[in-house]
Amino acid sequence: MFGKKTIMLKPSQVQDFVNAATKCDFDIDIYYNRYVVDAKSILGVFGLDLTKALTVEYNGYNEEFEQYLQSLAIAC
């Protein structure tokens, strides 16, 4: 994968996150432990434990998406 970020999402932020991911023309996965889902799937993202830090992995570059991820990023 090209990029990897650790983020925290609140339930109110899921729709914005999925919308930002959908604008990208490359694959984006989001996961916690062994549960990996497509970041462009709102049901998949809601299926994750949003009380935990989530990891986003992607294999492309989109400046707008990078800036959005930076706003959600946490320090590890």
C-alpha cells in the first residue's frame, strides 16, 4: 500500500469520511485488528468499532483526501 494513517472517527464523521474516500480513484481499506473493510462502504465503516483507533491504507494519492486524513489523524 502507498499510504497508511491511523485515525479516530466519530459516528457523525463516517459519512464525510466515506464521501472523501469515494472521490478517490484507488482502493482504500480501513481496519481495526483483523476486520478489514472497504473505506468506500458506509455500512462497512459503521461495522467497525469506532471507539478504537482505525488504520487507513491506500495505494494512490489525492491531495484533498490526504488533507482530510490529516485532520482525523492521531499520534501513535
